[in-house]
Amino acid sequence: MDRVRTRKGRSLWWVVHSWIGLKLSIFLTFILATGTFAVFAHEIDWLATPAMRVLPRSEPVASWGALAQAAARAAPDARLQTLYAPIDSWFTVEAWVSRGKGAPERVYVDPWTAKVTGRHGWANVHRFLRQTHRHLMLPTKIGIPIVCSLALLLAASLVSGIVTYKKWWRGFFRTPRGGDGRRMTGDLHRLMGLWSLWFMALIALTGLWYLVETLGGNAKVPKLPEVVASAMPTGASLDRLVAKARRADPALDIREIRFTPDNGVIFLGQSSAWLVRDRANAVVVDPATSQVVARLDGRALSAHQRISEMADPLHFGTFGGMWTKAIWFLFGALLTAMAVTGTMIYAMRLVRSSRSDAGSLKRAWQGMGAWGYVGFALILLTLILTPGAIGGAS
């Protein structure tokens, strides 16, 4: 009796696993693929945009003030909004300048010579992948819950895969069998799944957190004091504020500077707290008085805030530079391949059980039913909305 119940339980989990893998395979593959490429989105832009490239040098870099001054002079009719440190030594500094209407423009500055290397519009590969993977170019209140709901299905697929794979812990070094396409595809699918267990769990958990946030469970964001609006500093004036910020937090590695009309100049970056976004550590300086008016320390976050600040570094693997991004890309590619092989397995099973002359792709599409059209429609809608969304959203 217990054995019969166990078999029935496994059969139920197998149905769940197969349903997720087939019905939602088109949409799931699309989201996994865009997320995987988003890990290296900045690097793809670097390859596509010559103005973003510089040769690393051993000489000291230019000061923040000189970099800001160069960006401001390149766009005298616009307001300097943000300044970003190079992602790696072969990247330029990136400045965002705003004319008040529409999306910002990007200005690239050589970090050693403080000379402008070029300008670019708002739309780029990073923006496309970010908005596609995050909310399908739809309004965030609609798009984020749709995308993040896949985290629930990913978690269910993880559990159902473990339950239906008997003694799964023995399969980590099991060589895929050849001779039969369905058998070999199934073995590859299971092997990739085993090695990706930790990564699938991580992506599911962070995805669920994003869903919680968009449904109202987001952590409280610290409110910064307001200051009297004044001219935004560049050159030596900004360098004096940088010195003030570094005295306030000697451990702060400044990665971003925001020039805000209401809160002054905000210096953000990495400090003593580990595995948090740059915004978790900040020093805020009033440019009119040169006084530090606020300081944010990632070590002082509540548990709720800490989870919120950890989500992005863990989801995209940005916390360890190129090494962690390469690992995240590899396992993201494995998850994407699993979505494809899962569909292939089910399609081949349908062909064999029905004894039909129809090809696997046709049987897979028929097996998806209405869900195939839903997934295809969401992808098509994303592409249709891209020109307007990617050019004007900030």
C-alpha cells in the first residue's frame, strides 16, 4: 500500500514537472535566456559601442571633479544627473545628462585623461535586456508580477524534479547514455538539473522576493534630508565634496555619484558591508554648505532591508566581478538548455505514445495548447513595445 501511494505521489509530481516544462516552455525559455545574457549586458554594449572602450593604464586616474566637468562641458544645455565609475579597467566612465524631457543621454569619458570619447542615446543592449527580463516592456505593476510568477513554477519544477528522480544524489557523475535520442536527451536534462540545483533554488528565491516586493512587501527606503537647490559642482568644487565624503566613510569605494536638486550630491558605492547594492552605502553632501547631511551604512540595515539589498547581486552574480558573472552566465545557460530539453523530452514521448507521423516540434506545439499562444503573444508584445519603451523609459 505504501509503495502504491509513493508511486502515485511521484506520478503526480511528474505531471506537475511535465506540465511546467511543456506548457510554459516558450515563455520560460525566453525569460531565462534574456536573464542569462543580461549578466553580461554591459560587456555586450562594450563590444557594440567603441566609445565605451579604453586601454587600461598604470597611471593615476583623473579626479571625479575633472570627469564631471568633462561630461558637463560635452552637454552644456543639459543637467548632469549621474556619474558612474568604470565597470572594469577597460571601460570608460559613464555620465547621464538630462534635458528635462525624455530619457537621459549617455556621455562616455576616459577615466585617465578626462576626455569625452563619445555620446550615446538611452537605448542600448543593457536597457533592452533589463526591461525585457524584468517586466517585458510593460508597465512594471503588470510586467513584474507576470515575470516573477515564473519563480513559483521554477520552485515547483525543482521540487518535482527531485521527487521524480529516484536516488538523484547518485547521478552527479553519471554519463549520459547514447543510442537513443530520447534517452540521451533525458539523461542530459537530469545531469544539467542536478548540477544546477543550487542555482535554480537561488533564482527561484530571488524571483519570489521580487514578486513580494512588487506586491507591497518592499523594504523601507531611507528618506534623505532635503537641501536648498544650488548649482551642481564639478571640477575642484566636486573634488572638495569627494574629500568630505571620504572622511565621513574612509572605506567607501565610490561607484556612483548622483547630482540631485533636492538632496544634494549623493556618493554611493561599496564599503564595509558585503553583498549589498551600491545604494546601501552612501554619503550625502549639501553642495551649498559642503556639509555631510546623511550617511547610509549597509551594516546598519534591518533584516528586511538586507534581503532587499542582497537580491540583485545574488540574482545576477555581480558581487564578484567577472568570475561570478561567468559562473552565473554558465548556469543561466544550463537552465535555458533545460527548458529546451524538457520540451524535447515531452515531445518525443508524445510522438512515441501517439504513434503519429507528426514531427516532434509539431507535437510539442500541440501539447502546449493555448499556453503556447500565450507565451508567443507575450514575446511578440515585448518586441512590439520595445522601440517606445526602450527609448523613453528611465
